[in-house]
Amino acid sequence: EAQVTQNPRYLITVTGKKLTVTCSQNMNHEYMSWYRQDPGLGLRQIYYSMNVEVTDKGDVPEGYKVSRKEKRNFPLILESPSPNQTSLYFCASSLADTRDYNEQFFGPGTRLTVL
Amino acid sequence: GQNIDQPTEMTATEGAIVQINCTYQTSGFNGLFWYQQHAGEAPTFLSYNVLDGLEEKGRFSSFLSRSKGYSYLLLKELQMKDSASYLCAVRDRDYNYGQNFVFGPGTRLSVLP
């Protein structure tokens, strides 16, 4: 089944404790992206990757890191989480050809709480 | 700056037609997307416009006017399962410069019996 998976789905942690949220897709997509979703603000793009070893900042990259060593995986790293990073996080993937719509497929989301 | 506006909430009756508007101001434009998101779930793709005009897809249609920075999503023959949030998103760069997406805050639609 074609899908985007994220782990963990739920996480409660404390300020300053490094964490990684994994994202994996099995559709051979070049493009992957991370978003956070907060009430009233909608989805905001954190980082995206056009292909292996190619990453770029979205609109809200501060406090986050990413890496793209393999095509299928795109982990999101919070080196020192803070309470303002409490949010619902979505990973998404798509083909990268922007001549067509190439819809993004979203993972199920990770609800992160930083105390 | 980047800005996308949508109404926060809308209510409509089962069987009716509803139009959800979206206005945008972005640094670039390479397509406008509509996604549906049920509470607690991931967004799913509904429609895409890159040229002006209407795109029809079953009960859903989407319209774009690039000169006005305006789009709408039209839902016909509303069903209870259409109760969800509807997200408008602009892809503001092309492949050569990355692929950045800007989402609106979403419109929560409630369909009443």
C-alpha cells in the first residue's frame, strides 16, 4: 500500500531533550516536506527536500533540523525542544515535477507536547 | 509577504451547494491546491488549478483567477461526510527554485441535516 508513515504518533517530552520524528514513504517520491499545524495558523512549512542531499528552509525552520540521506526517509530533528514547538506535525511527499499538480501525500501526523 | 485568507467557519445544509473562498498574496505562483482534512486526520488532495478558470471533479469544482489572487472551492449536493476543514494552498516556486507551499488557515465546514 502506498503510504507515508511517521513515528512516533504521539510524544510528550521535556524542554531541551533532543528528539527525532521519523518519516518514510514507499512511493519513490523525490519531494518530501515537514509541516506543523497550529490552531488558527494552518499548516506551515518547516523544511522541504527536492531530492537526496537537497534540503531547503520553509517558512518556519528555526529550532528544527532535517536530513535526506536516503530517498525514502526524511527525519525531523529537534535538538533542544521548547514549549512553543508543541504542535501537530505532518510529513508529506510527492513527485517533484512541478509541470503538473503532483499532489502531496501526507503522513498520519505526530502530536508533540513539550513541557 | 505571504498571505492566504479563508473564512474560518461555514455552515450549510445537506443537499445544498457551498462556496469556500480563498484569496492569496504570495511572492510567486505555480499552482493552487485545495485539500480536505477531517478532524484528527491528515489532509487529502481535492483539486489543483494553475490556469484561470474552472476545474470540475464530480461534486467538487475549483476556480482560479490569477489576476485577482482568488480561488474558490464549490461543493455540490452536500453530504454529512463533507463536514471537514478545507485548506487552500499556493505553491509559490517552480522546480528550479525549490517547491515551497503556503497554506491558508483552513475553513471548517459543518454540514447540518
